[in-house]
Amino acid sequence: MRIKRLVPAIIAGFIFIFAYEWLLHGILLRGLYETTPQVWRAKAEMPHYLPYLFGGQLLMTIFLGLIFAKGYENRGYGEGIRFGMLMGFFISSMHLMGYAIQPVSATLALCWVLGSIVEMIGLGIIFAAICRPRSD
């Protein structure tokens, strides 16, 4: 795969991850997070840590983009969905470990698992759509 397709895929993927995680964690799961305030940073502290959050999202997108590009076979959206499912289940394994050591509800942990699978499938579809060869 050529770099001129990978860079836009990574940029689009980062935008997707940022928006998706803001919607999932910042809006949809807010109530579940509020049930365990002792586990999370205080709202007033969060702005200081946003660069780390964005940096982590960007690094994750870059590395997932590189992994996708390395195994890219030009098999269409199905390839992106397969990649997304594999990465989603991989990331979900870390959520299960987090559930084992953090005092959060099983509902929140399940939302993390399902949310990550959906997020990674979306990212895989974006990568497949942008990286596919075009007839120029």
C-alpha cells in the first residue's frame, strides 16, 4: 500500500476515533461513569490531561493503520470489517483485565467491550475505503 493512501486513512481514522469515543464515553456512558467517581479524575483536572488522551488516540490510530497496511490485501470492505473485529476483540481483552482490577460495574465493562468492537469495525471500514486502489 502506498503512503499517500495511508496518511489520509490515519487522519480520517483519528477523527473517527476522537468523535466515537467522545460520543460513547462522554455522552452515552456518562451515567455509568458517574456511579464510580472515586475511580476517575475529577472533571476540573481533565483539561490538563487532554493532550495525553489525544496523543494516545493518535498513536493508536497510527499503529493500527500501519498494521492494516502491512496485511492489506485489497479485498474490499470485508477486509476492513475482519480487521476491525480482530482488533476489537484484542482491545476488549484489555477491558476484561481492567474490569478484573477496577471497581466498575459489569454493565460498564460490557459497554467497553461492545463499544471497542464497534469502534474498531468502523475504523477498519474507514481504512479499507480510503486505502483501496482507485482507477485514476
